[in-house]
Amino acid sequence: MAQDKVKLKRSIGLALITFYGLGNILGAGIYVLVGKVAGQAGYFAPLSFIVASIIAALSAVTYAEMSSRYPVSAGGAAYIDEGFSKPALSVLVGLMIAFSGMVSSAVISHGFAAYLRVFINLPEWFILSLLFLVLCLLTIWGIKQSARVAAALTIIEIAGLVLIVYTGTDSLHNSQLSYQEIVLPLSNLSAFSYVGVLSGAFLAFYAYIGFEDMVNVAEEVKQPEKNMPRAIIYCVIVSTILYAAVSLVSVMIVSPTELAKSAAPLATVYRAATGADPVVISLIGAFAVINGALIQMIMASRLLYGMAHKNWLPESLGKVNYKTRTPVNSIILTATIMLVLALLLDLDELAEMTNYLVLSVFVMVNLALVRIKLKGDAESGVLVYSIGFPIFGFISCSALIILQLISALI
């Protein structure tokens, strides 16, 4: 069989693609950035997460419909091509998405190093190099194997978040704090800062990045026209519930100032709530970050593969190995760039850069769907939602970018 004719294999069902998306969303956000959000919004950090979830949900519905209309690995780049018919713009958007995925893995890899160093004090460069080497080999091994590992790690992630909520609420129940002392920070409207909450929402939005990455494995999903949209909606709902609960418990147990200083914030919360060493939650946090990095590596490599198949990138990136049925060249390139980014750039700078990139892509994808809807009806079997979702998705993402730029200048 000629290598250039080998195609990706459809081996992921609804359950696996849902866990794939959840693993990306949960691993990329709450385990690493809840402290950073608390540093911006203070005790109103849960509100920042809710604002971010609303903005993310609007665009999630857009991606759900787009994934049903065009179930291809090029994802957002293909959607832009369908909406605007401008190849140059599609290439730019595709590279922005791929780069944001690489940046995302670089960001959360620092969180992995922080959690791992709770157990063993190794140089960060060594930890990061070993991490990306292992993830590269796993991604090359096969999509079904990678997805199964991601699903198992996702279950561990969810268990860790439930553990934080359980131990945190139990700690509040058994503490000597009065009801007024617990509630007062959240009810003190004089301390409320719109700038702080919106800045926190901008950072919290990063915690929802993941559903847009799911569409890039569409060519490896069974019945993608039905399963992709459902999985995207399920992921946003579950992550929103978990984020709201965990962020609320976190700021009630540990002050926002202390959370903001922690590189492993949920380990800090667990220690404060139980008085015990955060061995369990640190181990779970490390697994969560590994999962997020693994899924981002899969996403970025599949996006490069899909773009190569549209002749937007070098042909070599579109070749699939006949034994593993994976795009090996794209995977190796993706892993290398991720490692370089992780070693050279700062976490906060990377997260902010990723947010601007992803929000900009969301703006264009929402607008593309509006244009597509105005052209006419979708094909039979495609899930179609109200045109209001892409319209308000376009407005909300544009507003968040503008407000963040303004707040940065104040």
C-alpha cells in the first residue's frame, strides 16, 4: 500500500471523543490557572469562570454545527475556507490554531513540572524534555491508543476535582469560621471590580479551550456529523459545573492572594483543607496536565495533516504511516515546537498569547458560520442551530478582546 494513500482510521466513538474533549478542557485550565484567575478577580473568581463559560458556550455551539457540516481534520481552517473562500486567510487561521495548541501544551507543561516537583526535585528542562518525548511516542503509536489513555486520565482528572470540592466543603462545614465570615467577601459589592472580573474571565476563558480542538480529529471519529456536536455540548456543560464548584471552594479555603502565588493551586487548596501533604491531588494534577498536553499534541498534528491534504502546507506533513495510521511527520514537528516554546517562554505570556489567538479565531469562525447560513440550508442529516449563536458568539468574543486590550492600557 502506498504511504501517500493511507488514510486516518475512524476508531473513536461518542464516549471517547467526549472524554478526549473533557481531558483537554480540564487539563488545560483549572489545575493550573485557577490561582491566576483568583489573582485578577479575587473572591469573585467563580464569577469570572461563569462569564468565560457563557462566552465559550456561544462559540461551542458554532463549532458543534460546523463540525456536523464539515467533519474534516483541518477544523477551523476548513470552516474559514467554506465561509470566506480565501485560501490565504484559511492558512493563516490554521497556523494560528496549530500554534495556539502548541502554546497551550507549553503552558500547562510548566504546571506538570510544578506538580511533579512536589515529589522529586528535578530540573525543569529535564522534566519538560522527557514529557514531550513520551507524549510524542504515544501520539505516534495510534489514535485509538492515545484516546484510551486520554479517557483514563480524564476520569482521574474529574475524580481530582470532585475530591477538591468534597474536602473543601467538608473543611468549611467543620471550620470555626462563621457564615458571615465565609459569605462576606462575595457579598461585599464595594470590593467588586468589573475590570478584575473581566480580566479574570479573559484568563478563565483559557480554561475552556479544548472544544475547538476536538473538531481536528473529526476524520477519526465514527459518525462525526452526529457525535462531534453532541460531544462538544456535553464537554462545555460538564466543565462549567466543575469549574464553578472548584473555584468557589478554592477562594473560600485559600485567600486569592495566596492562590495567585501558587504554581500548583489545587495542591495548596487541598493542603489548607485537610492539613495533609497534597500527595494525591499533586499526582492527579500531574496526570491532568499530561492529558491536556497529549490532546493538544494530537490536535495540532492532525490540523497540520489536514492542511497539508488541502495543499496549504508541505506534502510531507500529510503523509500517514501505514503501520500506525498516524501522521508521524506532523507529530514530530508539533512535539519539537511545543518543547522549544515551553523552554523559552513564560507561562503568563504564553497563556495570554493563546487567548488572543483563540479568541481571534472564534471571531472569524462565528462570522464564517453566519455567512454560510445566509447562503442557504444545510445538507440533510446536519445538526443546525439558530443563527443567533454565531452572531452573539462573534459579538462576545470581539468584546472580550477589546475589553482586555483596554484593561491592559489602564
